[in-house]
Amino acid sequence: MPGQTFEDIRHADDAIAQVIEDGLFTIEQVSQLERRTYAPSVAELRDYIAEESGYDEEPGTEQAALEERELAARIEGLLQAAGEGAEVAMLDPVRIARLNPVRS
């Protein structure tokens, strides 16, 4: 979400862990799912990722950029081989939990 960074998410996870550790809340249920993002081309997916991560405060490494370019080239080749109508999908694991306040 615009204005929200991965650092914000880490801080939120830390805060939730702290209230559980402090005994203020208990975990009622935890679920995992995958968020899927589809695009008709690698270029469009990369544009989406760039926009989504435009608020990241941590710069990537040169090695990560090289690996991303290599992966993008491989995916583009697969899309072209698959023919018209093929799409690329990005899967992000998502974890959700339901917390209950501890009554004293």
C-alpha cells in the first residue's frame, strides 16, 4: 500500500509479538494464503513491482538486480514460447492471525 514500507510491516509484526509475549493477547487462529498478481508481460509486472516498492527504504544489491534481470529474461522467454494469452504471475505468501485480548 502506498505509504507503507516493509520496515513498517516488520515494526507491526514486532508490536504484535510483544503484546503476545506480554500476555495481553493470545493467538486464536493463524492462516496463510498467497496473494497473486498477474500481468500479461514481464515489463508490466516489473512496473507494478516498482510502483508497489517505491516506498522501500532498503536499496537492493547489484547481485539482486542481476538475478532479477536474468529471471525476467527467462520468464519473458517462457511467455513468448507459451504464445498469445499467456500471463506471468507473482505469488506472495501472506500470513494473517486472529488475536484475542486476555481478560484479567
